[in-house]
Amino acid sequence: ATQVVESGGGSVQPGGSLRVSCQVLGDTEDEYCMGWFRQSPGKERERIATISSVGDWIYYSDSVKDRFTISLANAKRIMYLDMSRLKPGDTATYSCAFDWEHYLDYGSCPYRPSDVSYWGQGTEVTVSP
């Protein structure tokens, strides 16, 4: 009965900012990971940020580090990605990931999309003049 509900996305100019959010509804494990993956046309899906529900373990890819900030309102299971200084190369479909199985089995957030338990529908971010 788990649902992953995303909001946000849109078109912005280079250098602009945008926030996307994701909320997980339904009964879930208390210990889980959430994160964001993105995929541009012709490119592989890229893990850009993850955060754990306990311990505040945070990962950023080099491509977004120092520009994007991931956060988690744990009680409400709402994850945010605040994107700033956006570049045309950030144009992609951004997908919210929720995982508890990989975390349970390996004690870490998933690295690969195939290891993610649940996905949101994805939201499009376009950065262009």
C-alpha cells in the first residue's frame, strides 16, 4: 500500500533554483532510505542524492554536490531536493526513490535503480535560457 507522491519540477533559467518534493504514504518501515535519481535523454540513470531516515547519512553525486541539498522531514516522510545554480546539464527527469529492502539487507542506501523498492512517477526539470 506504499505510495510515493512527487511534486515540483518545471522549467527554469540557468542559475535559477527549484525545489522538488516527495512524500511516502502508507505503512512503511521505520528505517529506510530516500533519494533522487535523474535521467537525461541518451544517458544512464544517475543517482544524485540519498538520505537515510536514521543517522542522517547523506550522499551527493559530484555533479550536484555544493549546489543541491537533500533533506528529510522524517515524521511526515517528506523528502526535499533544493536545487540551486541550475545548469542546462541538470535538465532531466528526476525520480523519487524510497527503499527499505536494500537497507535491511545491506545496511546502506541503494546504489542502483534496480535495488530501489518504490518509485515515484518522476518529474521533469528543464534548465534553458
